[in-house]
Amino acid sequence: MKILVVGGGGREHALCWKLAQSENVSEVICAPGNGGIDTHARCVAVAAEDVDGQVALAKSEQVDLVVVGPEAPLVAGLADRLDEAGIPVFGPSQKAAMLEGSKRFSKEFMERHGIPTARFTSHTDLEEALQEVARRNGPCVVKADGLAAGKGVLLCQTTDEANAAVHSILADKAFGAAGGELVIEDFLKGEEASILAICDGTDFVTLIAAQDHKAAYDGDQGPNTGGMGAYCPAPLVTDALRKKIIDEVIRPSVDGMAKDGTPFKGVLYAGLMIDGERLNVLEFNVRFGDPECQPLLTMLKSDLATVLLRAAKGQLAGTELEWHDGSAVCVVLAAGGYPGSYEKGDVISGLNEAATVPDVMVFHAGTQKDGDNIVTSGGRVLGVTGRGADFGDAREKTYRACDLISWNGMRMRRDIGHRAMK
Ligand code: AMP
Ligand code: GLY
């Protein structure tokens, strides 16, 4: 089969790399791709958000399956358009993508279906939101309703901070249209893990648990980013906890979406806060996490193309996934300044040397080709991902490869997976 992967980040590089390994795949096309993806796929310059362009490309290339990486085109209705065109697509409809596209929608969905999540209220009115903050008189979390590239979540320790957060979202429009509405919820304690499920609308199969590192600096300090690294499996999620997550979160969510008339097809990503016996959903995403996708697909033994095609066609029932033993770790190499402003166009060196480290893949995120060079073109530039017999082995190989790569201003966290080391 011929597959089109939509997107051009580290997640999409990992998807193309894994899909291209399948005996059942004749060609992988990636739009728009990046400076590293063309080793595994033919890159075509159509932007991920260009819904018309992606549909036209899928038609003209007569692909057998479209795999949508990022959330924006899903929320914009790309899967619906491909569906109308009769092209199998792995990714949720516009209505189902609201689980990520609107915090209020997802909170109300969880409330309606008894899925555990922090207590919340939602507001469009500034005065009402400020009254809620005053009523709470303590820590809370304020979230812009819409898509804000992971930046619309403000963790507030005090009433003053919460007031400022409400003002910045509703009055100052810090997140633009994404902040026409906001959610205020309880500040939860615990440790985070993510469970991703591949869903076909009715049935699902879960992946091993992953943990990402959103904070910019070591020790989980500094501003939130899209993710500075991730690893799997997360030892926090024992078999018993995994069963509980499936019973209390994943199955009710898949069933609830079907019952509501918006069956969920694609990756349902549940971001969880775990505090002893207590389990709460922090958020849903409607796609593979980036960078969680990189270590997850590195650990996956099964043929991804077959699994995703079955999911796209509603034929997932009975599918089981096979995994490699051990662990995988992804360390993001970022441009200096990220998640703030940063330089682009710096020449990256050491890629060939890093490629010689056994069991390591260097997934490209923000890169492009410039003559014979690969140069930086984004904040998160590379996702160096290694697999090992255990977590320590995976980590050692990964950082060994990271230390062979450099460019002007390159930065990484040195403590990815520190919780697994404990
Ligand atoms: P979200 O995009 O909703 O997952 O939020 C981004 C990050 O903010 C999460 O990964 C958590 O670290 C944190 N967060 C979100 N909601 C809460 C909450 N209710 N309590 C504590 N931390 C939260
Ligand atoms: N790494 C978190 C995300 O993809 O949303």
C-alpha cells in the first residue's frame, strides 16, 4: 500500500521510519516533511494545515491510507474531507477532535461519562471567571479553551496568579481565538503518565505507558515546551494501574464517543495524573504525542501500517501489539532560546557520527536541507532516540549520540527519564 503521512515534525519522522519498514508498504509520502524525513519517505511541499492541498495530494497520489500527525488539520476537518473522498484515514473527525480542540468540550464529555478528571467550571465572561477565582481562594489551573500549542495552561499557586491568568486569556487575548473561553480547575498533585490507544471507532488497542518532560530545563524547571524528551515504558504504570486506566478512562471514552454519535478513530492520548490510588485525566490529545511517539514506535515490534489501516477501516477487533523488551528514550535537542525566540539556519554537525551509535535513531523535527548541509529550522530540532536492554542502557546510548551532535546554541535536558532512574 501507499501511505501519506501529514506533518513534518519528529513524530512524523518516526511514523515514516516505522511505516517504511512494513512489507505491506510500497511507498510513504510525507507532506510537508523535513530535512531528515526524505530518507524514509518522499516529501511533498504541502503544509499540514492546508486541508484542500492535503486532500488534493491524497487523491492525485491515489494513496491507500492517510495518517495525520498533528492536531490542527484534524480540528480543521481533514479526516472528514478524506472520508468524503473515500480515502481511508487514520485520525478523528472534526467533531471527535474536539476532545483536544476544546478543553470545555473534553471536560463536559468526561463529566457526562463518569471519567475521572479535576473539578472544573468554564467561562467566557471575565467577571464570572474572576468570581470563581475568588471563590476558590487558592491554587487552581486556568486553561484557554482552544488549541494553544501546549502553552494555554497556566498553573496558579495563588489568587493573584489566577487573576492574572484569567485577565491574560479573556481580556488580553494572550492566546488569541483559543482564549475566547477558559476552564478553571482543581490543581492536582501526583505524577504524570500518558496512555495512548489506537482506536477504530468501536475497538481499541493500548500502547505501553510513556512519560514526557514538558519543562524546558533540568529538574522540571522553567517554562513549558512541547516536550523536551520522553521515554517508555513508564514504570509508574504497573499492570494493575494499566488495567484501571483502561477500565476507568480508555474504554469509557471510546464507548462514550460512540454513544454521543462521534465515534473516535485515531490515537486517543490520555494525559493522566496519578496520585497513589487516585487517577485523573489532565487532558486528551487526538494524535500521537510528540516526542512520545518516537520512543513508542522504537519499542513497537508489530507492523504499524497494518494496525493503522485496520483502525482506519474499523477492523481493529482482535488486534494485539507486540513490543521489544527493554526501554526507549528520546532526548530533544533544541535551539538555544526555545521555547522563547531562537535562531534558525544554524548548520548541524555530527549527524553521521551519531548514526553509528547502535540502536539509536536521530529523528528530525525542525530541520531542513541547505545544499549539502542540514540546518535548524525550528525550536525542537532533533529527537535522538535510543533503545536498550533496560532504561539505563537506552539512556546511555541516547546521550552518547546526543554528545556527538552540535550546532551554535544547541541545548538539551540532561535528566530525561530521571523518574525511571529512581
Ligand atoms: P494539559 O495541556 O491540559 O495537559 O496541561 C499541560 C500540563 O499542565 C500537564 O502536563 C500538567 O503538567 C499540567 N496540568 C494540567 N492540568 C493540571 C491540573 N489540573 N493540576 C495540575 N497540573 C496540571
Ligand atoms: N508531548 C506532549 C504532546 O504531544 O502534546
